[in-house]
Amino acid sequence: KLDKPRYDTSLGQLTKKFLKLLSDASDGIVNLNTACTVLSVPKRRLYDITNVLEGAGLIRKSKRNNIQWMGRLSSPCGNIAKYQLEKRN
């Protein structure tokens, strides 16, 4: 078994991939069990991400194991891109 490079498994990269899943969801809702399978990570890694995003008011737990995007823009990836642009200026 080949290990993935550390960069590919970083929390930052995993967050980007998770936000992409939210962005691709037609209703803005992602099931954590499905996300674990798609992203090939343990659920505890997604809990690290969702706890921070929930604390920031960007997501909420809509049902058991379901996460819903609540950010100001319709797309989580668009919101992150906007934040990164503001941070640079």
C-alpha cells in the first residue's frame, strides 16, 4: 500500500474537498457517512472540519449525520474564494 503524501491528507486539503462535496450537492446537504466513503477518511477527521465550520456559522447539522451549508453565498467554494481574496487585500 502506498501512503498518500502528507499534503494530500492535510486538514486544509480535506476541508477543500469537503466543501466541494457541499458545493456539488443540489440541496447543499451532505451525509457524513457518504462523505467519509467518497473522501476515504475516518469520520473523526470530518468531525474536526464540521465542528469548526459549524462554530463559524457556515454549516449546520440538519439531521443525524447530515450537514447543510448555511453560508452567505450559495456556494461554499465561492464563499471560501471570496474570503481568500479579501484576506489578500
